Amino acid sequence: MSPKDLSYWATEAQSVAIRVSGDPAWRRFHTGRRGFLSGLALLGASALTGAAAPGGPDLRSGGTNSGSGRELRGVWIASAGNIDWPARQGLSADRLRADFEGHLDRSRALGLNAVFVQIRPTADAFWPSPFEPWSHWLTGTQGQDPGWDPLEFMVRAAHDRGLAFHAWFNPYRVSMQPDPACLAADHPARRNPGWMVRYGRGLYYNPGIPVVRRFVQRAMMDAVVRYDIDGVHFDDYFYPYPVAGQDFPDDEAFAAHGTGFRDRAAWRRNNVDLLVREMRDLVRAARPEAAFGVSPFGVWRNASSDPAGSATHAFQSYDGQYADTRAWVRSGWLDYIAPQLYWPIGWPAADYRILAQWWAAQTSGTDTQLWTGQFAARAGAPGGPAAWADPAELSRHLTVDARFPQIGGTILFSATALWVDRIGGVSRLAADHWRRPALGPVLPRLATAPAPSPPMAHLTQRTLTLSGGPGGRPFQYAVYRHDLANGSRSESDLRPDPGDLIALVPGPTGSLVLPDASRTVHYAVTAADRANRESPAVLVEPEAAGGVRSFRGTSVPFR
């Protein structure tokens, strides 16, 4: 990646900133993709032995990363296979918008603060891309213009609700069927057939061809530059999962580009390393405050293969997909890693507790955030292990997470399964761990930037109206409630505390009806920006003679 490439995307970003001041189809696809992960963990293992281990201490008032009170709470919204959105192909724009808003409203109601939306599932696009065709998951016909810009709508709708929008890309997957003739006639893979390989039941761009890597980077960066996203997200697909009896057909690419590598596996890992490291650089050049992260398969290597690996007996992404995720963390290439820990507590091949502890150890002492990926769709699914029939299993996972300060949040797969909530496992998780809203974590590299200005607060009876301070345009406001009657705080030492957070109000202006306006209750309000940095607080106080008074606020430091 040359300085010229970085300069191009940084300049392009500035230019754009100036210009824009339980369905059967779901089950089939899920079994073939994420459901496949469960099968991989069975390699060398038998059935689950016994029930899930009991949970740890009661954390109902807290959550993961309880030391800071910050927590990423996210959901994957998958488009491939029409798992979540669009629910099916060919829906009207009005129906698509309404359905997506429904996902966002449910996310907000559940207590989530981020959505991870799949916008480039199969070398196609959910925006008007100059590089790749419109997605057939949207219209039913690849390349067919839907007549509107879904990505622009989705980003704006998420931000209107105070939700961070992470754009989810699949770098190399071209199609989930093997016939190139089924692609749009002008698809880049058809115009450049040497870029593409057929493997198993799908088509893939060849990661070993440098021009292919540069092309997919440009295709993804088009969305990064043009849309006001909060993050760039890759999942577990780099080289595809291995197909029994087949090797990935890259002989010609290895002969042409593999000079200097001791073996093909090392070359393949280097190809993926280059993609990840270069995308980190490109994203930061174009959109410096956007997060860049990966959600890989949950096992890097087993300890039987590598002393640095986990005490598991499962598929290894280092060897099977050539994804050296541990090195990416230790090299600082990622803002966060969200390993897919899709197994229950006590599972012999891959115990959730063991993997949570292993990943916490890998991220310890680094600036890479750790968010666990949860298989919420598995809870209550027919034919699953006994542990997934227990409504408390998902909640136990977050109880485990809370034991490790390195774990700062979780992402749930996936949206439709959350709302169906077959056996109440998601509701149980939220009741046990998400009783209060939470601001997302601040990336360490962004923590020293200036905080927003304190908000302006106006109180009329019990309605609190909020707006940005001088020069400010807050993303949202955090409202904290302090009860003076219990003697836990003096009026002279009120500071916002995550345990007192009662509401997040989307910005740039907003209002909230306060639950109590008595003289024994004070409220503190902060403004938060898109990076989750908080301003000093303003205090909203009762009038000594009773009732409340209109108030602009008194600034106090926030920790």
C-alpha cells in the first residue's frame, strides 16, 4: 500500500465531505453458513456432556466491561440469503424502509447501541456503486437499479435513533452458486474471468492476485468514502471454508506471485494479512474516526497444534482460512475483534468459557477492543445441543464475559432471530444484563481528542429539552438520575455515573419526559459524539421552593 493510495482516499473523503455537507429460506441458508460453524466444532468430539455450567455472580445491574460502564451492544443484520433484511427479494422501497426501521426500533428497545449491516454480501452493492452491480438480494435481479439509495437511508435512519452504523463487507465471496453465467453480464468477475475461481458450491475472487485485492479494496472504500458510516466490518470469510477433497484452485496465482514463501499456506496468510493491514490504513486515511474490525471464526488454533492456541479441538481459522487473527490483534491492525464464540458453556470441542478467557488474554495489553460474537439464533433452534434449549444460556455467556475486563461488549447473530426469541433467551439476557442503556466504548486511539461541548438543557415542568452547546452537534445525550434522599451522594459531588444512566436521547436536539422531578432528585446530562466521547455534564436541579425551574445548566467535569 503506497502513500499515494492513502492520499487518494483521504483526498476523496474530503471531496465527498464537501459535496455532502423462523422462515424456511432462513433455515436453509443458516444451516449452510453460520450453522456450519457448529458442525466444525464437532470435529474430534462427541455429543455435549451434561448441562451448562452454572453462571457466576449475579450481574443483573451491570453488564460486560462493568468497570467503565461502557459496552458495545450490537446486532448483525444479514442480507445474504435474505436472512434478516431484505426479508425477501423484490420488495417495494416503502416496505424495505419500513422493515429496516423496524429492525432499528427493536434494536433500540432491546438496549443495543450499534448495528452491523451487510451491504456487500456477494461482490455486489446496496448502494449505487461504480465498481459492482446492485445486489440481487435486494431486487431479485443482480444489477437492477432499485430506484433509491438503501445505504444512504440506512445510515441516516440508524443515526436518527442514536445507533452506530457499521458497514459489513465480504471481501472475496462472489456468489453462493457456482455458475458464472448467473452473474450480471457486466459483473467485474465476468469481465475478468481470471480473477475468479469456482470452489465447492460458490464463486470467489482469488485473494492471491494483487490486482484483485486492490479492486475489492476500491469497491469497499467507495462506500467508506461516500457514506457517513461509523465502522468497517469483515466477518469470517477470507479464503473460504475448506471443502472436503478439494484444494482451493490457486496454482497459477501461487506460481506467479508466491516467490519467496516457504509454502503455499504462508503465502495465503500473507495475502489475507495484506488485505487487512491495507484496509486498516485506507479506512483511517479516509474516515479517521471509523472503527475497523473483524469477526472471525472463534478458534485461531488449538493448543494441540500450537502452544499459543486455545484448549479446544475445533476447526482452526489460521490453518483453514489462512486468517492469522492473533497476529492482527498483536500487530495493532484492528480497532476491535469480535470472535464468533458460537458454542455453549461446557461444549467439549470448544467451551465458551475457555474461548472467552483465551481471547481476553490475547487482547490484554493491546489497544484492540474485544467484543464477543453470540449465536443468538441457536437458542431454541430445533435439533440443537441441550444447552441451547435453556433460556439462560445466552445470559450465562455475558456473565462469563463480565469476569474479564478486556471484554467490552457483544454482537448478536442475527436480527430476525432476536425478535423471534424462540425460548426467551434474548429477553433473559437483556433482563439480566441490560437493564440500563449504555454508551459504546471509546476506541483508545480516539480517547485523547477533544470532548464535545456541554449541552444546553431547558426544563419545563418534567420535559427536558436538549440541544448542543456552542458549535456542537451532539450525536446523542446521556441522562443520569441521582437520588439525594438515599444519602449516597452530596449535592456538591454529583458526577455522572454509568449506574445512574436512565436514558440516551438521540441528537442533535431531543427531549425527554423525566420520571421524577422532586427536590430529592437531580439529573446530570452530557453530550456524546459519534466516537462516544462525553462532554462535561450540566446539572438539572429542582427549585428550592418546590417544582422545577427553566435551566441552561451548570458545567461540571465528567470524571
